[in-house]
Amino acid sequence: MYRYKPLSLIHFISNNALWFYEQTRYTMSEICIDSINRPDKKSIKIQLSSNGDASYYLNKHTYTVKYPLLDDISDIPDSIAIIPFVGTLQPVAWATNSQFKVPILDEKLNSNLRKVQMGYDTILPDVNIRDAPSIEVNNIIETRPPNGDVESGLLFSGGVDSTASYLGHFEEKPILIAIKDGRLNELKWNWREQYLNKLAQKHGNKVELIECDHNNWLDYSLLNYRFGHLTNRSFWAAGMYGLAYTALTAPLMYKYGAERLYQAGGFLSDKTFPTNQPFLIEPFSWSGMETKIDGVDQTRQEKISIISNNKVSDTVLIDTCTNDIPLSCCKCEKCFRTILGFIAEGQDPSNYGFDADFNMLDEFQQWVESGRIHLKYNSSVRVWEEIQQRMGTETLPHGYDRDNDFLPWFKKIDFGDFHRERNKMSLKNKIFLSIPSPANLFIYNLLRG
Ligand SMILES: [Zn+2]
């Protein structure tokens, strides 16, 4: 838009250059939570400031979290109310070698943060987190949690992992916690909320929602430019969401006096893979509360077997699709993988919310033979191989057993052929990394405009 207005362009560059000077004249990069407030009885709001490198990653300086189903959270101490923001900002502060300053924090979490930091050092060894500054807390509080009559909470998305976790802890009647953070569209979110309420009503669980525009708090594309090549996946998936989602539950877990938070994890054969490793997330616990990463010793197929054979609920549906539509598209890799997983257990996938029938096997075959199948991770190859092993040698489940050719064909597929280690780094990303920091950050910011 400045192409035909040279004076405007000069003005634009000079303004940004001034901003760049302001940002870089500080020797230490910093993120500071300046204040914590309660705009109403259901929300917590913080005011932030930042200096240096860290500033580039923060999209805004006011973050708000809302707990719409809790009556009143004004009695929750600030040492706990601040945790939702610590869980998101601390990893960014470590990754960017920034000093993180907070006015107040729970004593137990404060003393556990070094373990979390060393957990990051294990899964992200090339990001150099080990030597980053520790958090600076003005007021460390030994928080006394209230006694509650609910034992546990469970972060619940309705996928295979969290459903198996729900069934595994069914008798505890955990609070089912869902997070609306701007990553799902309204249609998909509304479906999930309705399903959650239906499930909870039938089995006597409490439901709690957490609302925030978490998806806009940070510049995730810049985080990926800067760290994606070191983590081999998005920074969010590699090292952020497990901690961020755990942290967002802190006020409501405190309010209930609940002792344990379950966060379901995928099967972990590689104990250093950058994801929700228990040694990373579990130390992120605060007074009166333990975080538990659940189900990492069970394969995805074992979990599908648990869901298939459960005797306590015939209401569970599986919300696993990666496309932004309610429930399942039945056309993506994850849908196919889950549908075939249920068929391997002798189950009709339509009982778990998949709009699938006999014709789906043809669609699956075409999808594989046309080469549209693409497996990003080795772990997905192993899941497919386990489905091949579990698939009965004689017959398919009722309704899927009319095609005698399918089974021999399926068993012979070499899923390793469809594995691609990673997408190539984009030209933009290569240019970004070839320019020394903070000049690359400045140019990125300038172009983002
Ligand atoms: Zn799908």
C-alpha cells in the first residue's frame, strides 16, 4: 500500500526504526506481569509489559481468562489466579532467554519450575533452555487449598486418548474440563459442548469450561520461524500446549479443592520426543494439586480396545478429526486411522460417531492407492502397523464383511512407504534464519506491519 506513496513509506520505516531502537536498547529481554485483576466474578485479567526480544512474541499486553460456569472466583488467591498466565509465558521466556517477572506465585509451583525447565532441556536440547533465567517472584505464598468433595479433573477433548482416560477413571467422576481458546470454530465447539454435557449428565460428572482467546496471545508463526527447525514440529505442539492447558485449570481446580488433574497423552515410545512428556508436565503442580499425564504406556489401539470393550458407557463418541467440522469428516488420515482401529476390534465405527459404512472401505482403498495418504510421524506408521496386526484374519465386523479382497490387500500395505520425515523448511523461514537476530525479528515485524 506504500508503493505509490514514498513519503508514507519513509514515515512508516522511520517509525518502525524508532520502535526497533526502543526495543533493543535494553540489554535484558523481559516479560513482566505488572498486575492481576478481576474484571468480574468469573474472569481473571493480567496486564503485561515486555522489553527486548520477548516483545516480538507477545501479540497483546492484556490477557483474560474466563470460567463461565463457576459462580464466583473472586475468593481465589492471586498466587493461584496467576498460574494460567505463567503456564503460557514461562516457556516463551525460557526459549527467548528472557527474564520472567511476576508479582506473586504459589510456593510449590515456584519451587517446581526448575524441574519443568530441565524437562524442556531434555525435549528441546537445541533451544538452550537450561541456562535461561529462573522466574523472579516478588511475593511467594504458601497457598492453603480448600477441602473439596471432587477428587479429580480431566482435560477432555473427546478424542481417543481423553475418552480412554475418562473410562479409566470413571468411578472417580472427574470434572470434565473443556477449553475454548479460539482454535475451534463455533460449529465444532458447540457440538463438543453439547456432547460433553450429554455425557456428563448421563454419568454424573461436573462440566467446566475455560474461555480465553489464547490462540491470539502469542505470535505462534514467529515462534515456529524461530524454533520450528530445532523442534521438528510446531513450537505449540512440541512444548507449549501441555503446560498451557494444565495451567489454565488452576483456578477451577482450586475452587473445587480437587487433588489431581489428568491430562491424557498419546503413547510414548520415545522418552525424549518433544511433546507432553510426564517429566515435563507433571512437575507443573501447585499447592494441594498433582498433575498426571495419563495413558502414555498404552498404545492408541489398546485405548480403542478399552473404549470398545467398556461396560460403563454406551454414550461415548470419538471426536478425533483434524478438520474443523463437528465430529468427524471420515476422509482425513486420523479419521481413517480411527475407523480402521474400531473395525480391527470388531466394532462398527458408526456406533462411535463416524458416518461410515461398507463403502468407506472402498474410499479408504482409493485414498491409499492414489498416494494421498501422508504420515508425518513414525509414530503414525506404528499405529497403522498395529491395526494391521489386530485386524482379524477371517472376517470383518458385521456390515463390513462383504468384500473378501479387502483384508489381504490391507495386510500387505507397507505404511512406512507413506512416511515423510517433515515438510521442507519454507524459503521464508530459511531467509528468516539467515538474517542475524534481532534484525530478522525487526524485519518480520516490519513486514507484518
Ligand atoms: Zn477427519
